[in-house]
Amino acid sequence: MTSTAAAPVRAWLRFDWTMLVWLGLAAVLVFIVVNPLIRLVLASFEVRDGVGYTFDNYLTAYGRPRYVQALVNTLVMGAGVAALCVVFAVPLAWACSRTDMPARGFVRLCVLAAFIMPPYLGAVGWILLAGPNAGWINRAWVAMTGATEPLVNVFSLTGLIVIMACNLFFFVFVFTTSALELVSSEMEDAANILGAGAVRTAFRITLPLIYPAILAGVIVVFLQSLALFGVPALIAIPARYPVVTTQLWQFFESPVRVEVAAAYAIPLLGITIGLLGLQRLLLARKGYVTVSGKGGERRVVRLGAWRWPMFGFAATICLITVFMPLVVQVQAAFSRAWGRGFSLDNLTLENFRFILFEHQMARQSVFNSVTYAAIAALIAILLSLCIAYIVNRKLLRFSGVLAFLCMAPFVIPGIVLAIGFYAAYAPPPLALYGTALILILAFATRALPIAYASNAAGLRAIHPEMEEAVRILGGGRFMAIRRVVAPLLKRSLVGAWVLVFVPTCQELSTAIFLTGPNTRVMSVLLLDLSEEGKLEQLSALGSVLLVITVIIVAIGFRIVGRDFMLRRT
Amino acid sequence: MRAPKGRTLPIALAMLAATLSPAAAQLSADAEKALHEAAKKEGQLTWYTAHYSAETAEKMGKAFMARYPGVKVNVVRTTAQVAYQRLSQELRAGSLQVDVFGSTDIGHYLELKTKGLLEKFTPANAATTLESVRGIDADGMYHVSSLGMVGITYNTAKVKAADAPKNWPDLLDPKWKSQVSVGHPGFSGYVGIWVLTMTKMYGWSFFEKLEKGKPQIGRSILDTQTMLKAGERLVAAGPITSAIEAAAKGDPLGWVYPTDGTVVIIAPQAIVKGAKNPAAAKLFMEWALSEDASRTMVEDYQMSLHANVPGRGGTPLKDIKQLILKPDEILKGVSDVKERWRDTFGN
């Protein structure tokens, strides 16, 4: 064998074939995250049914005061939601993680429950509670005071903000809690020694230290609120408060103007980038070193006389976000007409009978939601696990970019992604419109960030030396992953799957633009039913959705312990 | 056909009568069987409908499937504009999902027809329907499969019959401030046509005044009824037949045929060109115009399309003052009033 012939052969043998797999996975990631965004941007410049590029779509999209107003309205709403989320979540997070407030575990559970309840069901609950004439609160108010005007009106900007915050404050809570768990008590001790009380210390020392986490939570909540579709459909239309999502929907009216919708969505992308830039700017000049690393001990703050007022605050939030909407919904689900209240002649199982047995698509939609979400969650988990592995073990150059791509869908408003998905997947050559695949792809993409964050955290805990042992003993990388990494991550993977499954099962913002008659998911069916305003049937179907979700979460609790959804992921 | 001698004349007369009467033209048993067999091979069809409430739509689907085993109909009930939006989205994506399209906005059919997007098919059963609804399209591309009425509806538990509004401008009375419920023309076909009719009769100022009365604006016209039932609102521009049905079931619903006229909705149905299940779609169209379909509709107090199937409850159509817009008026007018509505009501 001459050396000239041997060199390529050896190079051939040395070539790491697994590299192809990594590159392939990276390509998949680029395809599902970058492609829809590129298609969105391109679509915004396309000529409808024609060739070439134009700026006209932007002129149409922003050419009417009403359209611009919708954008302004949305930003006002988002700011309101973010502010209210902070008011709800930050004291609650502090009380739950650092103080001796009573019933902390229970309050945490309620926060989780508030997240599990999809925002459009919260909206149904609040219509029942705060409908101007027949809402429970207003009837009680009129009965007690003899007033002629309602106390609260759900069909208003305030209504929109409260309902959204009820669901979204979860994010701020989780972010804040995780930051608080890293702040050591030493600095607080210093403040105490210098004479500051518990509350003063909290405001002067603890709060500023966790400020970056709160800010991150605020940004996430703000962006999430822009993308919600169900709540505006139920509340903003009667409230006569047009927002971006309802406006985008109008661009899909005949003739379908995807290009204009894309152009209308682009500034939202700009806002996202702007917010992330602002975040950098705000955090750049200060040091938060105490937050990083494993500091000293963390002791419980004794609230003393504040114990019960603090609990009162927490209980009020639990009441507003979970118990009140839930109770009225269950009542409605068993009612002939919800406004007639609790009485025997109003009691019926008819709504459940209709939903479970009469309505042909309802059962199908339950099945669709669960299977699509399960498969999408699985895809997101597996893909993100591989990507996290690539990033963590630095298997590819520029792996940081891959990590960024995984996280990107978290901050891009879902409705923007939805338009991108439609532009990328619906028309030929892919022509996926009306298929299950288009929904699964969209769901998997939206689920990627949570899956990735969860897996990356899990992987960081596994030192490469165990895999190296496998490789020294002659096993390949895949063997190492299959026999070492995966078993070690098993619990974490199950936790991540549940964490991804729950919101995916309830997803509406992207589903609404991608669903076909045979691929309707529960959320879309709920929206279709809501057109007729039959809150009783909606509540019945919503209860089914909630029961399914609770069962899945309960299984998750059993396997991975009950705190897995409340940790920062 | 063999007949004993001496009885030829009566039979000939009967046959003559049969050819003259609509029943003669109905789908023959053989043709029905052949169509059923062809439809069975496709196995299913998808039906978008804005004609009925979710309950009635499901019931119609079940009745069809009971009559034609082996052919499944996927019932998708939404408001007319949403159904049209989904159809448009499918056409845009080049992936048609719907087979039979049932909107309450007749303008949709004119538009689809101009674009060559409807399948030309005249069901044999079309000849059995009431003369007044027959042959609405000269080219036989769409056929009336449902009738409806928009009138004034109210909650009888809270409003006495004597106090209920008598005509449309009565809804603008300040005494109904924050008590009126309406649907949204951007969603509901019924509401679009109602808004157009009111605009034609009273000008847009009707809605400017309505706006001041803070009406509750839902999406579907059926939402108004839900609002009345719940006691959230007292009076509405709502669907009459559904109010009759609800009242029959014991809900506190009343209805008024306004003295200035009840808006009559003529809702067609058509097969979309390029439908994936053409035979099943044809079978469904035949069925939708059959007496069987009328009987199913009448069970839920919908209006009958057949003289042989009497309606239930309410005043017969011929005895009320009707407001009917021409199809091309609807085509031209609805998108315009949708825009004006959004400008006035901001939603």
C-alpha cells in the first residue's frame, strides 16, 4: 500500500460520520425556525398574485388610522398586562420563596393552576363574572347597593388586561422565584443589622437584586400578550377595542391578503428586537454579581404582623385568577342558561351530552389536540435535546447560534410566527394546509424554547467524563447518548415533555390560521363555539380540556415531583 | 307499467299529474342508489355551514348519515364570513378542504361564480322545493337550502310583550340603552344583510344612533339569543326561528315581526369546484334539498323548503311584511357596510 493511496482512505476512515447527523439536525432547526421568518419577511414585500417586490403592502397595512390604532391599542394593552403581572407575581414570588407566609405550597399550586387554565377559558369565566348586566359580581353589586350602573365591565380594556394577566403572571412568578432562590441572605442581613425592617429590606435590597429576572419576565409577558387571539375575540370585539390579532385576522378575510398581514406583523418583530435591545441597555451598566454563583445561605424572612396581610394578598390573587373563574365556569357547564344561577330547574347535563356525544367534531378535536400536542412535544424535546447536546459539548462551530435559534420562538409573538408558518407551509411546494403535519410543525416550533431551556439545564448537570468513558471503551457517541445521557436525563425529559405538552395542547394563536376542517383542535373548536356565545357549551368543553390537562400534569407530578413546572426553565 | 283495462284514463291522468307536480322530478330511487354507491367510495365529505346553530347543523349531519350509511359528513359550523375566510385561505393555499359550502351571505356565491369556483350541479330534488326559492341561479350553480328571518327578539322574563319594540327604530329608544344585543357583520352573514337592509331603509344614521345606545356586539347572530337567555341583554336584532325553538324549549324568549318588515335571509349552498369528494357532495346537495332535510330542519323550528312539510310555530312567511334584498345588492353592499361598521363601532 503506497502512502499516496492510503491518505484519502485514512481521511475517509477518520471522518466523523456523526458530524453529518449534527449538521442535519442543525439544518432541521434552521428549516423550522428560520424558514418561516424569512418567508414572512419576503411575503411582506411580495405582489399579490404577481411577480416582483413592492412596498405597497406596508402602505396598505398602515394606511388606515384604524389599523394603526389597533397596533397602538395592543401596545397599551401589553404594557398594562406586563405591569399587572408584576403587581401580581413579584410579591407572591417573594412571599412564597423567602418568607414564612402561611400556605405557601398551596399558593404555588394556585399559580400553576392559573397557568394551566388557558386564557380564553379565563375570559369565559370573567364574562360570567363581570358581564355588565348578568355577571355575578354586577348582580351582587346591584342587589346590595341598588345601583343602576354595573360595578365592573369585562368588555373593556381593563377586562382584557386582567384576564390576560391572570394567565401570564405565571412567567414573572417563575422568573422571579428562581432569581430569589439565588439571592443569599447576607445582603439582607446587612440591611437588617443597619436597622431596616423586613419590608424595607425587601424593597431596598432584594428587589433591586432580582430586577433583571423581573425585567425578563416582563418582556416575555408583554410579547405573549400581543399574540393571544382567543381573549381579544371574546372580549375585545364586544369591548370595541381592536387589537393586532383581530386586525390580522381581518387581513385573512376574502380576498386573503397574506402579504398585507405579513407587512402588518413585521413591526411586531421590530418591537421584539427593540425590547431585547432595551433590556441589554438597562442591564448593561449595573452589576448583579450576587445573583450568579452559589452564594451563602438563604434564610426565611419572618413577616411578623405582615404574615396574614401577605396571605390575604396571595389569597386574593388565587381567588381572582383561579377560583372565581373556575367556579362560575363549572356552574355554567351544568346550566341551561348561565344567567339563571344556581337552581334545580337550571341544572342540566345537556351541555356535556352535546359536547361528548352529539357534536361529532368535539371528540375528534379532543383527540387531535392531545395527539398533535404529544407528537409536537416529543419532536421539540428530541430536537432540542440534540441541539442542547451539540451546544453543550461544542460539537459544531457557531453552536451558540443554534442555541439562539432554539430560544427565538419564545420572544417572537406567536401570531407573527403563525403568519410565517402559513406563508412557508401552506402554499405549494409543501402544500401542507389542512394537514396534521402543518399543525405539528408549528406546535413543535413554538414549543422548542421551553424544551430547549429544560434540556440545556438538564445537560449542564451531566459531566462529559461519563460519556468519555464509553468512548474510551470503544462505544460510539450515539451509544454514549443512548446508554448514558438519556437514562440520566429521563426524569428531566418527562418533566420537559409535560411542560411543553400543556401549553401546546391549548395553543390557539397559530392553530387558528393553520387548522383545516379535519384537523380542528379543541382551542379552535372552542373559538368556533364561542361565536354563538354559548358559554355553557364552551364551559363544558373547556372542563374536558382542563381535566385532560390536570391528569397529564398530575402524572408529571408523580414522575418528577411537583415543583418541576415552577422552576425556571 | 301494466294496468287493467278500463282504468287507463285515471292512471294516465295520475301520471300526467305526476309530471306536472314537483314530486315527479325528484331524485329517482335508482339515481339515488347509484349516487350513494359512488359517494360510498369516497366515504366522506366536508360541509361548511353558517345556516344553522351548532346543534341543528350536527343534527342535519346525523340525519344525512343515517339515510346514507357509509358516507360521513364533517360538519363545520361557523359564521358565514369565517367560513368564507377559511375557504379563501384554502383556495389561496391551493389545498381545497371543503366540498359543500353553505353561507348565509349570497354575495359569496356571486363572487365565487364569477371566479369560476363553483361546480355546476342542479340537484334533481331542487324541483321539489318551494317555487319561491327554486332556481335562484340561472346557471344552477347554487341552490337555496335554508331560509331565515331577522326580527326583534326579547327576554320575556324581563320585558312584557306590550313593552317590546314594535319596529326597528324602537331599538334606538334610550330606554334600551345598554340593553340591546346585535351580531357583527364582519362575522355573521345574517347580520351583514340586516345591517345593509337597515342602511337602505334608514340610512347609516341608524347605526350611529345605535352606537350611542351601547349595544352588546357579539359575532354570530345566535350570540344575541344567548345574551337574552342569560339576561345579559333584554332586546336584540335576532334570528326568529331560533327564538321560536328556544321558547318551545322553555327559555324566556319572545319574538316580534317588526311592523316595518322582517329581514328574510335566503341562504344557498353549492359544491366548490375541485371538491375532493364530488359524488358525496352531489349526494349531500340532493339530500339538502329533499323533504327529509326539510323535516329535520322543521324539527328544530327552522323554515321548511317544501310545501308538503309544514313549518312549526310562528307566523307563515306569506302573512308577514318581508324585506328581501336582491343578491347583487348584497354582493355590492355587505363589504361596504362591514367597513362602515368597523369605523363606527371600532371593532
